Amino acid sequence: MGVREAFTELYGTAPEGVWSAPGRVNLIGEYTDFNEGFVMPFALPHTAVAAVSRRTDGILRLHSADIDGPIVELRVDELRPLTNTSWAAYPAGVVWVLREAGHPVTGADLHLSSTVPTGAGLSSSAALEVVTALALNDLFGLGLTRPELARLAQRAENDFVGVPCGVMDQMASACSTEGHALHLDCRDLSVRQIPFDLAAQGLALLVVDTRVKHALGDGAYAERREGCEEGARQLGVSHLRDVAYEDLQAALGRLSDERVRRYVRHVVSDDHRVDRVVALLDAGDVRAIGPVLTEGHVSLRDDLRISCPELDLVVDTANASGALGARMTGGGFGGSALVLTEATEADTVTKAIEEAFAAAGFTAPRVFPAVPSEGAHQVGRSAS
């Protein structure tokens, strides 16, 4: 049953519309977004879909096709941050943040269904937030731009849910276009759509979901963010984005805390890796980004220390079996890795990874191609 039919069965009337917002993978630029740096995500074909209707009585009703349970009923004027730890906190947080910003959201009925794997580092939460924000923006005629919706969705996750994420995931979900990677400046939210047609180059980019679940709310993410902010303070800049790569060694010499030094080295060098990948893609040399991806993984593993044995095994096995490059993607401590390979070698690389996991006694990974896909849109209409 589709979301439209399920909505009608749940609420007794047809929805006013159906909206879709994708998950994402991040090609390069990790933990750089909250440092006001650069990232390069793109949308996946996996989406959160919402059937939605307005209400005028201050009631918010939420239901998920993916989680057993009744309709969650809330009053919009009683929404409070950090009081709900269920999936419903994500759409409820969007309603709260819209109302906090002065927008007249008077209630809604939502039925949600998602194909974005949860806990895989593919931004299932951002997809829920963005699909809710876009639907309410359209239904209530709020007139917000895509970057504005992304910022509000980020604030919902920061302030209502309590996860101090940057804005990359929400921008990727809201603003991506099919066949492109999104080169995003996280300071001013300016974007450039960079053509990223792997199939035309005879290449494949694989997502390897290790099935190791991560939870960014557990404090490890917040600790690294705090360390980056401390590094910026000690270096006298507002954000680490302001430390030039050419000045990195001198900057590191001014930091006494080994942990802060590692975090600063990762962020500044990963911003530089984004620049390098952009230049290679602009030059049409897609294969040459492979070693940059692997270099990024080493930095995430050794400096940021957010990898895990399963992610390291994906990267090491992929590169040993002929891949062009690989790295973990997302918040870390599990989740997914990306593998760039010749399309003709994709099956060989996949088989090698699966066999390595079996030999290590790990849960079998889920492997699928990462296809740059369309951003959030009303179903039946193209993204605008």
C-alpha cells in the first residue's frame, strides 16, 4: 500500500499531497560542515515519503509505516525541545521550529514511509525533517527557499532533538539535483551543482552499509565538535574553515592539546581534499579522486578516530581488490563506506568485501550503487 492509500485508511480522508526527500551520501568533506567549511554530498534514490494534510485545530498527528505503533498525537502549542526521543521527534521538531520562527503552522496529519536505511550514516533523520518542512512550506504557503528549509530542519535536529549536526545533510536532501554532486559552502550555503555521471565514465560508486548502527546523540559527535570549536578559539578564528591549508603546520604548532591538534588537522586537510576533488571533477579526471577518498579515510581513522573495524575492513579490502579508492562516509562509529571502482570490477570488489566480512565473523554488509538522484520535491512535480 502506498503512502496516499495508507493515509486515507488511517485518517479517513485523502491527503492534500505527497512529498519526497532523499537520504544522501557524502563524497568528501567530513565533519567540515559545522566548521563552516566545504562538503560534497549527493542525494540517493532512497527517500522518505510523506502524505500530508493541514489541520487548523492545533493538533499534530504522526504515523510511520516503518515502525509498529499507533498514531502519535501532539498539540503544536505544547511541543517542547528534548522531551521526545522517538522517531516522531524529527517531524515534530520541524513543526516546532517553524512556529518558533513565526510561521502559522496550525497542525497537520502526516503519514511517513522511508527507504533510507537507519543508522547507516545516510541521513535518514534529515530526510524525515526535510520532507516534513517542504510539505508544510507548500501547504501553508510559507514561501521559504530550499536553503531556508534546510537551516530550519537543521535547527529542529539541533535544538529539538538535541543532535549538534551541521547543515550538510539537510542541504543535500533539499537541494540536490539528479546526476550531480552538491559542492556546498557551509558558511553562506552557496551551492554549485557539479556533474557527476559515473556510468558515462565506466565507473561505479558503491555504498557499503556495514550494518553497524551508530547514534550521533551518544556524545562522541558532540565531543569532536567541541574539540574543533576549542581549536578555533585557540587559533583566534571564528571557525576552522578560516585556517588556510598552507598555514596548517604553523597552526598545529600553536596547539598544545594532542586531541585538538588531531581534529584541526583533519578538518583543515579535509576542506583541502574537497577543493582537490572539485578540481579533478572539473578537469574530467574522475578516476583520480579515488586516492583522495582513501586519504580522507586515513584522516577520519587516525586523526578524528571515528572509524571502526568494519569500516576499515571495507576500505582495506576494496583497495586490495582493485578499487580506485574508498572511505567511510557520514558520522562514523559504524554506518557506511563509499567505494569507487571501475564498473567492470564492481562485482569482484563487492564479493571480496562480503567474503572478508564473513571471514572476520561480521554481519554481512549491504552493498548497493550510489546513484546521484533528485532532491526533495512534491511527488508528481519536479524539484524546483
